[in-house]
Amino acid sequence: MRTGLIERIEFFLSRELPGRSTQASAGLAIGTLQGPVRHDNQDRAAVATVSMPSGQKFLIALVCDGMGGMTAGGEAAACAASNFIGQFVTASRQPIEKKLYEAVSAANREVHRRFRGSGGTTLTAIVATGTRDAWAVHVGDSRLYECSVSDGLSLITRDDTIGGQLRPPSGADEDILDNRLLQFVGIGATIEPHVFRLPNGMRTTYLLTSDGAHSIGRKTLDGIARHSLSPNELVRKVMYVAEAIGIEDNSTAVSIIGSEVGWTPKFGEGVELTLWGQGDKLEIWLDEPQTSSGLELPKNKLPATEAPKQKKPPRVRQRSSKKNQSTLAKNSDEEVVAKPQLNIEFGSQDSEES
């Protein structure tokens, strides 16, 4: 089931993107911009709401920036995003930190296996629970900000670059970008994702960006954050500014307010997943598999082992009736009339001769 889910999500995220698009729903918004120089968009972004059979609910928001200098950056980004979401959704019940670590590790293994180390992507994600607690996981130089109208912008992550690691945590020199990544999803066994809890949970607004989006500058981003009243307004303004000043790289931004995101009502006992991409929406329902065989089986259908209850012994009984046919024919005119029917059924020579 997990493999099929991952493939479906990857297919959804691999669709060709328009030059610029934005999508919004209650409490969330996604925007992306190809830019005037790039021939394709290698960023992938998604927001997902997940309802589990146990009653648990999760909100996932992520940005993956495929590495343009390597093989198939967009494919690597879609592969990483789909494996991260699929692994997290289908993982057994365990602490969130461990699930996040394993989800990134699964994405890293698959990207490395598929592209043999020649393709990679960044990955920055937020995962929140129905209780409004939230965690972040981060690999690469995509960024996560906390923002508000009163306090402006606050950078939460630290770039996995040489410059990013040398930069003081005070936030100075955030506009100095360094593309020398120390690690990325697809690097192989040495990956060490940063996993940490967000102190304010989902009681605030978050902004996730690829390097193209935050290259418009901290001062500009801070001004946009202070004058945006919703995730949709925030993302649209970031995309408009990136396009207006001619940012050459792909630019992608995701903003969420977890307390305002609408959840799809549960209609069954399985897993319900609603996924927003950069230009579309996907809804998936997964029936809860049986623990004995791991196969999905509708409750209103009987297992295949019960099918043999309808036995078919007519041939044996037909032989016994044929033995008694001559005896019955002597006492019944109807049986005598039935004999030509047998000749017609088996006697194909008459039809061939005529």
C-alpha cells in the first residue's frame, strides 16, 4: 500500500507547472514562479492534511528545491517529497521526531538509489498534530520562517551551507546566499537531518521558501510579513515581488496557519489524505488493511476462501441420470422426445454434411 501511495503522490507532484501559479485554501497557500531564465521549475511544494484511523490528525507542509546543477532536479524533488509524505503517513505509531527522521531517511535512500548520487534536493518541512504541537525537519538551504504582523520575520532554520553554518545565529547576513551545500536529500548514508520542536506550535504563521523566494531579501520579506493578513496574501506578495525584480532562480513559497486549516471530515475507518500541490488538489482515501494478511478487504465481501461453498457436481449426477435414461424412456414419452436433442448437441456430422 505504501508503494502505491508514494507513486500516486509523486505522479501528482510531477505534473508540468505553469510559469507562475498560486493556490490557497483555509489557513494555507502555495505559490511558485519559474523565473525568466530557467527552462523548467525544479521546486516542489505541498501541504497535506492527514486523518488516521486512530483519530490522530497531522498537517504537513514542505518545500523541496531540486538541485539544478545535478541530474533531473525536479524529478529528485518530487521523489523526495512523495517519499517523505508517504513514509510519514504509513509509519507505525511512534514519536514524531523519530517519524520525521525516518521519513527524511527514506526519501534520501530512494533519491540516492534512483539517481545514484547524481541528483539531489533540499527538504524543509513542518509537521503539526491535531493538538497544535509542531515540529520542523530541515536539510539543505530552503528556509523556514515564523512571521507575524507585529513582530515581522524570524528565521528558524540554518542553511546547510558553509556560509550558513559560519553565520552567527543572530540572523545577520541572511541575504548572503551560499550554494555550497554540506548535505542534501540524495547524498547517501551521511545525511543528518535537523529535527526540532517549534515552541509556538501552530499558534502562529509560518513561511517556507526555496532560495529563489528568500533571495528577494530579508528586509523585503519582513515588510511583506508585517503587511499580510493571511497566508494567501503573504505568498502572493512574495511571488509578485520575485517576478517584478526578475529573480532568475525558481521561487517557491508556502505559508500556513495551522489553527485555521480546514480538515476533511472522516467518512470511514481508513487513512484520509488531502494534498495541495503547486497548482492542484488531490484527495486520497486508504482502507485500513487487515493485520493478518496486510491486504485490503471490503467488509461487505466474503473472503475468497468461502467461495467454494457453491459446489458444482452436475457432471457426476448427469452420468448417473444417463444410466437410468433407458429405463425412464420406456415409461415416459417425454424422455423419448429428448433423445434427438442429444443427437443435435453432439452430432456435428449432420451439419457438416448439409
